[in-house]
Amino acid sequence: MNDQQQPTGAGAPDEDVVELATKIFDLARQGDAETLAAYVDAGVPADLTNDRGDTLVMLAAYHGHAEAVTVLLARGAEADRANDRGQTPLAGAVFKGEEAVIRALLAGGADPEAGTPSAVDTARMFGKADLLELFGAQ
């Protein structure tokens, strides 16, 4: 190849990379903590995001997988990273009623006031007084 030729598909995502990313997002949705940990330990970014800005933590949290949330946070994922709509994993867990995930996120440093709506706002919307108390909110 001379210096004026471009490799085929230059600038387009490699199909293998897209396929791997899809697999990793599915692992987060399924809560496969052990396999997620292995991928992140091998170099996959702990804060990998999909086309909507959902991180692996967001997907694991929304689908009720506290162990997956814990292993991702332990490997450097951000507890409060909001998606493209401003939603955080903690607010998603409050919406879904996932108490174990809520506790895992709080243990990992999640801020109940982060995001739009925040976890506190979400708890208020759904009348979850126990969570408001847990968050130290009124």
C-alpha cells in the first residue's frame, strides 16, 4: 500500500469490535459479573458506553444485578455517570425498585442528588420514604 491508499473501511467501526461491545453490553444486562470483570481486567473500559450513553454500570443496575455493579465499580467505573438523558444508575435502580443495587451503588460512592431526575427526585415521585431516609433527604 502506498502512502496515498486508505485501508478498506477506514473510519468505520470494525465489525468485530462492534460485535464484542454488543456482547459486553449483554453481559451487563444479564449480570454476568465474573465475565464482565475478566473483560475489564483485560482492558475493556469500565465506563464503556453504548449509543445512548448507557454505561455497563447503568445496564447492570437497571436490570437488577448488584454483584455486576459492585465488580464494575471496584474496577474504576463511575457510579454517577449519567446517560444521554441525564439519568444515573442510582436513579434507574430507584425507579426499578432494586434495593440491593441501590445499596451497591451507594457503597460505591453514588450521589443520590446526581442526575436529572436524581435518585432523590425519583424516590419522591414514587413515594419511597424508606429510600429518602436512606439518602438522608426529606
